[in-house]
Amino acid sequence: MSQMMTATKPRRNIELLLLLLALVTGIGANMLVGLEADQPFNDDFFIQAGTLTGIVLAVHIVLRFRAKYADPVILPIVTALNGIGLAMIHRIDLATGQSAAASQLLWSAVAIIAAIAVLLVIKDHRILRRFTYISLAVSALLLVLPLVPGLGTQINGAQIWIMVAGYSFQPGEVAKITLAIFFAGYLSTNRDLILLAGKKVGPLQFPRVADLGPMLAAWLVSIGVLVFQRDLGSSVLYFGLFMAMIYVATSRVSWVLIGLGLTAVGGFVAMQLFSHVALRIDSWINAFDPEVYNRAPGGSGQIVQGLFGLASGGLTGTGLGQGRPDLVSYANSDMIIAAFGEELGLIGLSAIIMLYVLLVTRGFRAALGTRDGFGKLLATGLSFVIGLQCFVVIGGVTRLIPLTGLTTPFMSAGGSSLLANWIIIALLLLISDASRRPVARGPLPDDDLTAATQHPVAETSKQNSTNGAATEAVKKQ
Amino acid sequence: MNQAIRNTWVIAIAMFALVLGAVTYVQFFAADELKANAWNNRQLYKQFGSDRGSILVDGKQIAFSEPSNDQFNYQRVYDPGGLYAHLTGYFSLVYGATALEDVMGEELSGEASELFIDRAMAMLSGNQPRGYSVGLTIDPELQKIAHDVLGNHSGAVVVMDPENGDILAMASTPTYDPNKLAGHNTSEVVENYEQITSASKNPLYNRAIEGDLYAPGSVFKIIDTVAALESDEYSPDSTLQNPQQIDFGGYSLPNYAQGGCAAQSEASFAFALQQSCNTPFANIALELGGERIQAEAQEFGFGQKLSIPLRVTPSVFPDDLEGAALAQSAIGQRDVRTTPLQIAMMSAAIANDGTIMKPQLVDTVRSPDLEPVSSPEPQTFSTPTSPEIANQVTEWMVGVVDEGIGSSAAIPGVEVAGKTGTAELAVPGQNNSWFTGFAPADDPQAVVSIVVSDVDVQTGGQIVGPGAKRLLEAVLNQ
């Protein structure tokens, strides 16, 4: 096992210190926004600062009891991102007269409480492996929900929303998690089988047709999302998630090649068949063509205005509250990166991107450290999906790739996205706890954690008599 | 499996690297190009969306920014619109900024480099950066009279304090309403602009300092007179030849038939100026030569760049003149072109002992908290002649008003110095009528320069002389 022994100290005090720093950043940004609008310390400000501080500290306290070896950097990073996201949404509210910040705060609270619930209820991520196929069913349900007549709603041409009691919700965000759980469970159980069978062509070993099942399922889900929900961004996200997890499970580049081949075929066919995909690509390539710029809907006006915003920010930015991010449509959701680039400049935006880099890296670190294959796959999948989402969003805003309507994790206005991403963070925290927790040398603590660990061991050894690394790792416990 | 995790991490990092590269490209390398893009209204929004400073006359705002409920946040307002249009100019989304809105743009927007320290202090103290206000030297009462004097005619008026160069009034007609060009509805602004500029006399020109300029006619004789007195060939007592006409073989330059010039075939400077005879001054120019007349004109400001801080079109006295062309030019005809401000500067030199103070329209620039930050000091523009000659010419100019053809400008109990001018235009019977002068002659409070164009002699005379009288009276009554 290439297991690097990390420090086995809990490091919760460092987390608390960093957390205070993150809160100062987020609340400070919100204060600057208020100062700029000549309304610094009103009730809203204290409610927002108090709520964020209270619930984030609650997470910290829960971690002290439930997962005291969890990575101490993850929670502060996410808190900082959520905090400055709230500040920017508040700032854009002031310019546009919306009141998105209040609902974003409410959703932040809901999402963080959900994260606490995950920490309290699940306790050990390995339990989730039991729910492999249930997760598949839930994923299918979540993806189909927006298509159910009467429940699903089409917003901006994408059929990815459901309306419940006046609230719109994007079930696809949560499907990221359930799909990751399914794939982690399925692949950690079947990876040996998939690995051993198959033909070798040159240096590449290709899988058996029968083992292509999950790959095809992934492909179908992605294409289905693209075709029925008209959501290119989520489609790319799901497919990227599958590809990363299949690669990590098999370590076979051939799978990635097959996947990319399928993507290319699917993408090409989609471009031919579906105008919304073709329009996206056209407004990406010909963004500065007057006809494309003025086309409504589906023109490049949004992306071009976003680029203008970024350009006007330059190196140092205009300063919070001094730019005109309100000139870009969806400034507080899809285009929030452009708003940050404008007001905080290249330096500020780079700092934000570095926070994501650190967050994703800590997720991967948890994947490396944890001893079970399921946890490794799950952590990798969840971390990669955050990274990929950042890539798709920021790449779209900067015209590196076509712009798709995805949220920027933790920052964009949007409850579903916040909820899903905070649950992902809870899972990563649990996995990192398992990864950093010292291997028990004495008798195992007498709590239900033992039961949770023993179940997968039994299952794995029954199914796979050949020794995979994951099985071995679990056995050692 | 761990190796695959590491590889996947590398891919994730590679994606972030790509994204960082893209952000750097857009925000740094491509930023200038994107900022210059025609679709990029951000600079405009920034410029137009700021609380721009006011332009003030005697403490009252004549141009200011008012909060508006559109995406620009502020609307520029001109009050009263037409009276100060040529001074303020307009601040238009479509046509940019003109006049003071243009030349004082950095102060009005608060971005001038000399205001850097103030700006930094404002930033540190948490104040919003706001524009600086610009106070003018204009006297609102004189400005109204100046407009009134011109009435429906096309022309211009300049009233100036000869001792410090302060411009007390500067009017140009026809005028326009800058509010019509400062609106945020661009199609409406374009329509208004086309309507304004379709007039036969373009109202956008500030005729006092720019536009097609005017032939000065006889007011130019002051420069001939100074040139003569500065030369060795003439003295104040010289007797000038005053033939009824000068023949140039095919063309002859006459004295004005209806004036008093015909009474004498020889004339003193006093008489020649009083009756505005042409041939004595043509003779002076022919004797001194074109170069010396041109040099004298240049000392008075012809051909020189000037900003007050509005940019003034230099007046023109052509090169290499001789014969008939020189004779005609000496009486302000042919290709000599001037601005009413230049003529006011000429009178100011006579009024101020031979020294022209640089004309100045801006009195004080004030910070948003009304602290004065700069206030132009009076500067000498040039010294075209000596106090002796200036006083001599003043005396003769008093005679023009007291005994000569400028009597319509006379003010009871006050010595007014003046000179009339009439320049013939290409259309027969149409003239530019001029009056320039100052009062009181011994202690000049203000110089006046008035021109109306495209009028017959009588109409012009009824406007410019009495107009000057009204303006000078208003100054003296203060």
C-alpha cells in the first residue's frame, strides 16, 4: 500500500483558527458591500453574519465529536467560498433590486444543517456502500422527476427543475451524489472482475462487452440528460464523474479512451440533432459575430458581457461594489465568476480558484488516505466532480469552452446546488476522517462503527476471492 | 488504485491550470482589446454613471448630475439650457463631450491627475470618489444681456475684464438646448442632433471662439494704427493720405461713400478712425508691408494657439500679402478671419496699457466638499504695444464714440472707447457688423466685442453699438 502516514493529530484547533479566518473573510466582504451602499451594520448584516457563524461553528463542534480526524482545511475553505458568495449575491441584489441574498442565506443554513445531519447519521462513509443499488434507483428517480408533467418546470429552456410548494429545486444536483455512491459501490465490488477479463490490443486492454454495462449506463444517463432535460452542463458533469471513477477503479486508460470516444460520438450527434447544443457551440466560437451577439435567445451577449466584466476588472479589480456586474445576465448564479473577476480582479479571482484547487486536492488526499476502495472511489468521484464543475463554469465564462448553465459550487445563488455541495463536503469530511484516523492497534472501540466496517469486508471477501488492494485494505482493519 | 487517483488529481489540476490561464488571458492580456470593443458600454456606464461635478456661474449650477432611475444612475442636466450651451457643451452618450464638459472632463469626473492626492485621501476616508465642480468667471447678468443683444441674429458677444483676462460673458447665437443631446435614449438624441444641426447656421458652434470665423472689417484698423505708431514712419501727429479710392489697375479700394471721409483728402489718425476711412489704413499697410502688419497682428494673438480652457480657433492674417490684397486685408477684408474673442483681446491690449491678459473662463475648481483645489492665476498673454501708444489709441477710440460713427455706444457721463467695423460678405448688402470697445476709457472695467453676421449696415449698426452700450452700462452699474 502506498499509504503515506499523515499526521495523526486531530487538528481541530487549526480548523477553528482557519474557520475564524474564513468567517472574517466572508463577513468582511459582506460588510464592505454594505459600506459601499451606505448601509453597513443593519439587521440583515447581523442576521447573516450570525447565522453563518453559528451553523458553521456547529459543524466544527460536530466534527470534534464525530469525526475529529477529519481534514481541518476543508470546512474553512468551503465556509470562505460560501461567505464571499453570499456577499457577492448581496452586492448584486443592491444593484438589481433582487433579494436573492436572503434566500441564499436560508439555503446555506438548510444545506449546512443537512451536512451536519449527514455527519451525525452516517458517521462512517462505508455504510453507504450498502445503498449501492438504492442509490441507482434514487438517481434514476431524481433524474426523471423534472420530466414528470405537473412537477417538472422548464426554466430558460432546461427541463431540470421541479416545483414543490413554491420552491424550485434541481434534483440533478443531488443526483451527482447518488450516482457517485452507486458507481463507487458497483465498481469497488466488481472491479476485479472487470479488470481480469477482456482482450488486449497492443498496450491497451479492452474490457469485455458484458463489462461495458456501467459505461453504457453512464453514457445513456448523460445523453438522456442532454436530450430530455436539454442540460449540456450537467450532462458533461455526470459523464466526467463516471469517467473519473471508472478510470480510478480500473486504472485502465482504455476505458477513458472508450469514454471519450462515446462522448465525441454523442456530442457530435447532439450537435446535429439539437439546436440548443449547436447554438451553445456557435455562440462560443462566433461570440463576437454581431448576428450571434444579438441573437435572442441563445446569443453570445451574456458571455461577451461577462468577458467585458472580467476585462474591466483587470489585475486588481474595481473593488467590491464599484463595478457593474449587474450588466451581465445571471450575474449572481451562472456568471458569478465574472462578477468576482470584475470586482476582485485577476488577483482575487485567482485566489478563489486556488481555494477550489486546495479543496479538490484535500478531497483527493482523503481518497488516497482512506483504506477502503469504496471510500477511495467515492472521494475521488466527489472531488473530481467539484473540480470539473469549476472547470466547466469558469472555462465557460472565460470562453475557454462553450458556456453551459452550471452553478459555481458554494458561491452561485441556488439552493439545490448549495445543498448538494454541502452534502458532498460532509461525505468528504467523513472519508478524510477515516483516512487520517490512526489505525487502531488495540481492541476496536465498542461502537457501531465496527459493525459498519465489518459488513463490507464480509461482502467483499465473499464476492472476490482474488485480492484487490481495496479488499486488502479493509481486511487489515 | 492510488496511482490512478493521483493521475485523476493531475487531470483536475490541469483543468484548474487551464482555467487560471484563461482568466489571466481575459483579465490581463486581452483586457485592453475587450475594453475597447464597441459593444462594451462599461466605460460609458462608468463615465455616465458617476456623480459628475457641476459647472457653476456665480454659485448657481448651470450643469449638474441628477440621480436617475435608469442603468446610468445619473442624468446630466443643463439649466438654463440655451444660455450657457456653448460654454458647458454637452455630455452625450452618442456624441461624446464638448466644450467644458470635454476640456474640464477630468476635473468634472474627479479623475484629473493633479487631484490624485485628494482622491487618495477620499478613498482612505471612505468617501465615494465624486467629481469636482468648476466655477466660471461668467457674470450671469451680462451673459443674459449678451444673449438678449444678439436676439434672433447670428453672432457672438465677448465681455472680458482687461486687467485679469476673466471672461464675463460669452454668447453665441443661434444656440441650442444641450439637454436634448444629453438624454440616455440614444435614438431620441440622434434625432435631436440631426434636427439641431440641420439649421442653416449650425447652433453647435461657439461663434465667439470657433466656427467659420469672421472677417473683422474696420475693427482691424486698430492693429494697423498700432503698427504705424510702432514704426519710425509714423507718429501720432502724422498726416495720412485720404484719397477717395486707391487704384490697383482693374480694382480700386474706396472709402465708404456715405461716411464723412469724403470731406478731407488728408486726415489725422483721429479723423481716419472716427470716420473709419479705408484709404489711410490701406496706405499705411502698403507702406509698412504685409510682413509688419502680420507681425503686429500676431502680437495681438492672430495665428496663436489659445485655450481658455475652451480651445480657441486661431485668427488668420495671411502670409506674403502685397498690393490690392494687402490693402484689402489691412481693412479687415479678403482672407483675414478672426474670432470675437480675438477682437476683445485686441481691445483689451489697448485698455490695459498695451498688455493682453490671457483670457480665462474658469475661476475655481472645487472638491466635492467645496474646498477650492485650484484657481488659475491671471497670466500675461502678450504685450503687443507700449502704454504710451495704448493711451494714444484709447484717446482716438474715445473720439470714435464721442464724435465719430460709434456714437450709438456712448454712455452719458462715461468716456467710452470704441471702434466699429463692417465687413462686406459675398452676398451684396449683407455684412458682418462689429463693435469693440471698453469703458471707462481711463480705468477700463470691461472690454466688449460684438459681431452679428448677415445683416445690412443699418440693422447691424442698431444692434452692435447699442448692445455694447447696454453691456458696458451693466458692468459700470455693478
